Amino acid sequence: MYYDALKTFVTLVEVKNFTKTAETLRMSQPSVSLHIKNLEKEFQTKLFLRSPKLLKITPTGEILYDRAKQIITIYEQTKQDILEQHNSIKGELKIGASFTIGEYILPSLLFDLQKNYPELELHVVIGNTREIIQSVRLYQVDIGLIEGQTNEKELSVHAFMQDELFIVSSNNHKLACKDEVTVADLQDQAWITREVGSGTREYLNHVIRSNGLKVKSLLTISSNQGIKETLMNGMGLSLLSHSVIEKDVQHRNLSIIQLKNQSFTRTLSYVYSPIIQDKKNVRLFINALNNKWPYKAQSTN
């Protein structure tokens, strides 16, 4: 069985160092070298180009890396399914979520899952939409929750919620006192937004382009909370999800700027690799997600 060799190979590709690989896997460095040697013999190819200062994966090594990730995922899924043959929900579920979803929407679902399935180990990774899609593609998480869509043809994407966004500012902003504003009022304004790769940033870019807005300045902050704190200090406008600003608007820390004849709505989706769609804990999570937030639309793929 080449499972241990493939696990060693994948780790070596990711940490790029024999000594660190041995430490990570708690084995000797000669054992790491032997696993790689056996794989090269099995596939009759060089997997790495080596020098005293460089360890570089070869093109054939890249092919094996992608397949090895799939093989390891299938192996571990099978092992977990066998352990769960009596229908007890246990083991782990790795969830990736974009910042908006992970920080403001997902927690209530996590509470439900932990209450109903106390033996289920939940691991949540939070990043921007681009990072979560990458984590799903590389099998670093079992399922991802993202803002908007993805062009990754290898992944299955399904909508689970409609999310409304609002233009917000401090209460002292000159536009905050207006019942509604026009596109002309939004010209030459300072904006605060999330980083490139964020679904919220992508949506703001769409709003700016579609309305022909001239931007006075653009401040990037890779945190929803950081954006809100900056707004509260009197700087600029932002476009944020209702879930992110709801409490701040209720507590009168922020003001919504209503744009005349326009609203901003996007789709939130869950994404996974078809290889793990039958994993019991993934099915459980999807069912819980759809029960909590029923959504009529079918798959976006």
C-alpha cells in the first residue's frame, strides 16, 4: 500500500524540505527519502529536482501531486465511512468559509450542529472567497461557503442564500442625513473595501463599473471589522453585507446610504469536490444548511 508514501510525497511538496517533512510526519529523514525513492521507482520518473539549496517539483511530480491529494482524500473518506457504518455521526468535518459567512452567518449553524451531533469535530477555516475555493480544490477542506460564483469546472457549486448588501458610512458623513442618494452623489467619494480575492470586493467593483463611478480614493482592509471601525471614525463609504452591519445599524454606530432605485443582492453558495459528495458528514452539513436556510434555486452548476 502506497498511502504512507503518497502522504509523505504530498507533505514534502508542500513544505519543500526533507527535514521539516520528517518532523511533521514524525519519521526519520531516511524514511522520507525512501518513500520518495520508492514512488520514483514505481512511476519510473523523477519527482523532484534537487540541489543543496533547492527542491523543485518536476512536471510529472505535479501530476502525481494532484492525483495523490485525491487518493488520500478518498482513502480517508473510506476509512471514516467504515467507522461510521452504524450511522453514528462522529469524526471530523472541515469547513471553509469566506469572512462574511464565517464570521456572521455560519456560527448559528455551527451551534445547531454541535448541539445535535456532539461527537462531530468541526474545523472551520476562514479566508476570502478565492482562498476558500483553492482550499476546496486542494482538499484542504471538505466543503466551502463562498460569496458569488466560481469558474472552477472540477467543483460543484450550489446556492443556499440570497444576501443583500448596503452602502454604509459613519453617522456624520454628509450623505448620511439624506433619505436617499443618487449616483451623482456617489461620484468622487472615498471608499473602504476588502482585499482582492474577496467576494465583497468583487461586488463593489461591479457596482462602481456599472454605475460609472469616479473613485476619489480606495482604502483596502482585509477585515470586515476593520472596515467598520474605520467607517465609524468618519472615513468614507463601504459596501457591506446586511449580516455584517445589522447590529451596528441597530445600535446607531453606522448609517445606511440608500441609493435611489437600486438594491444590491448576491448569491451565497456552497462548493465541494464531487469526489467527496458522498461523505456522510458532508451530506449531513448540506442537509443542515438547506434546512436552516431553504433556497428554491437549483445548483448554479
